[in-house]
Amino acid sequence: MILTKNDPKTIRAWAFYDWANSVYSLVISTVIFPIYYSSQTSGNPEMIDGVEVSMVSFLGFRFINTELYSYILSLSFLVVAIISPFLSGIADYTGSKKKFMQFFCYLGATGCALLFWFDPDHLEISMLFILMASVGFWGSLVFYNAFLPEIAEPDLHDEVSAKGFAYGYVGSSILLIIILIVIMVLDPTDNKESTRYMFLLVAFWWAGFAQVTYRVLPSNVHDRKPDEQYIWKGYHELKKIWKELGGLTNIKKYLRSFFVYSMGVQTVVVMAVLFSKKEIDWGNQGDAGLIISVLIIQFVAVFGAIAFARLSKRIGNIRVIAISLVIWAGICLYAYFITTPTEFYTLAGIVGLVMGGIQALSRSTYSKMLPKTIDHASYFSFYDVVEKLGIVVGTFLFGFIEGITSSMRSSAIALTIFFVLGLLLLLFVKQEGSIAPLKRKSI
């Protein structure tokens, strides 16, 4: 089945997967589970270099609880980085992007459901559930992103990408509000038990709303028919694309910059709640204040994604990304000094603005730079590998620095380096063709 590009129904269905899967990103990766994990693993405080930290045992080794969390996330990104190029080559050659997208979606949803049985006394098994959920989420995005060049023309990629992120921010925020209401109504004094059931709700939301997308996106966009050698041909397809990337100088320059600044962006996103819970004095506000700050990020991010997409049409993608990187560097510097909830609320608003903008624009910029091809999953696998390897380095260093200094503030200040280096590398990317300033009627 050949997709008709710029079809509003197809674009809405594609964007709706962001509505479905972003509940993992917000509820599991960012807000509820990190708070739950921190409370469940804070029973063994120790003093290290004059700082009280919570220690856990894992595979016979002792870690700061948040340090271990960083390492597990880093491992999940490494797994995705290793397997996605191979799977994407197969997906392109067999035309089975949708099937792989479904597999990882259900893997991630299953991991979320299994968090119902998270047990701090059996961390080796419990952390496997986190790994499953993370691999499922990020793995599905490889194939989800690869549909973007097939559903829209390049001059609409910024807007369509932003629409997806906007759907995700709104949908996940709605579920988070529902979860908070349910927790307060069912168990206002001790929300441990009710919180566990919310992990099941996330799993059903993710897998359930994903059906909206699956009903519209075709199983085989280009009607490719696999033969007995499709596995090895998928591998050879990757080798071919690797050679093609060698001649695409501007894309290579962009990917270098993207690799470096991705170390900072996603590390901030996945570690922000644990940072604020550990380093900010919330006083009587407790976890409620922390969750309010996350909602601020989510709702501001909706406007950030849309505003940055529109700005890119006026001044071009590269300039907009450069502006956001300057702001990101300032965020990390500011985070080192903040101590009060009011300061963190301010930080949350700024993070939301640039988070929505840089995530949507990074994806659409790469999509617009691709050569005309039907091998989009393989090309996006390289994009995904670059991003995931960047996050592997970022989350690992975040945990490593905390392990050495016993302070997340030191880890936060170190992230500034990634944004500055990413900005310097971005200056070498030519703003030409479809990533230059553009005017086009909106959909």
C-alpha cells in the first residue's frame, strides 16, 4: 500500500502514537515511578563525604540508589542503540516497520505493567522491568519516526513533528492528572499501593491508544516482499546506507552536533525529578510541588513545540536549534545554584519551552535532510543510534559523577559542556534546502 503524503487522517493517526506512548515518558520515566523508586529504595541511608545518601545492593555491588537508576537507563539506551540498526534494515527490506513498532510498543507496555511487582528486596529482577519498559519505548520510536518522511512532504515535517509532540504532551498530562486524582481519592495518606496500580493503567493506555495509529498506518508501505535471505539483506542494506551517509556531508555534521547535545537533553529529561527530589527543599509541598513543576514543563512544552516549528519557518531550523542550545546551557548553570521550589518552578517553565522545541525540531530537521529513498527506517536507525549513544554517555556520566561527588548538582553542571560543544558543532551545518527559512501553507 502506497501512502498518500500530507493526508490529514494519516497524520493525525501517526501523531496519536505520541498521545499513546508519552505516558511512559511522563509517568514512568519522569514523574510517578522515579518518586516511587526513590521512596522504595531510601531505607539504608549512609554518610559519604559528609552527605547522606541512600544505598542499594545490586549484583553484589553497592550503589547510591539514584546512581543505579542512571546506570540502568544507560544500559537500556545501549541495548536500543545496538539492536535498532539491524532491525531497521530488516524492517525496510521487508516493509515491516509497523510490525516492529508494535512489538516494541507491547514490550514496553508489558514492562510498565510488571512494575506493579517492583520489589526493592529483589532489585535484580525489578530493574529488568525498568529495562524492558525503556527498551520498548525507545525501540518503538525508531520505527515510528521512520514513518514521518512517508506521511508528509519535507516542508511540513517541522509542523507534523511538532503536532506529534504536542499530542504527547497533552495526552500524558491528562493521564498524569487522572492518576493524581485517583491516588488522592483512594489512598491520600499512604499512596504506595494505589501507585502500583497506576503502572498497570499506563500499560493499558499505551497499548490501547496505540491501536488508533495501527488501524491507519499500513503494514507494508512499499509492498516489498521478503525472501529467504531477507535477514542478511537487511544487514547489507545497512552497509549500503552507511556508505551513502559518507557522502552526505551536511547530515554527518548535523549528526555530530545532535550526538553531543543529546547527551544533555535526554539526561535532563529522565533525571530531572530525581534531581529535584534530592536537591530541592520542598518543605510542606512535598511531592505535590514536584509534580506541579512537571505539569508546568508538559504544558509549556506544547507551546514550545509549536512556537519553535513556526519560528523555524522564519529563520531556519539550524538557527532555532542553536538558540535552544544556548538556553539549555543556561538551564544547567542555573540548576547548580537553585534550592527553593519557586526557583525550580521557574526552571521548569524554561525547560518546557526548549524541551518541546528541540525534540520536535531535531527529528524534523534530520527528516528533511534525508535523500529521497524508501529506506527510511534504516536512515532513522542511524539517527536513533546517535541519540541513544549520546544518552548512554550522558546518563552514565551523570550517575558516575554523582557516585564520585555524592551530589547531583555536580552532574548537572557537567551537562553544560555537552550543550556548548553541540552548539559549536552545529555552527558547521549549512542551513540550506528544506531546513532553510520557508513559507508554506499550514495543514
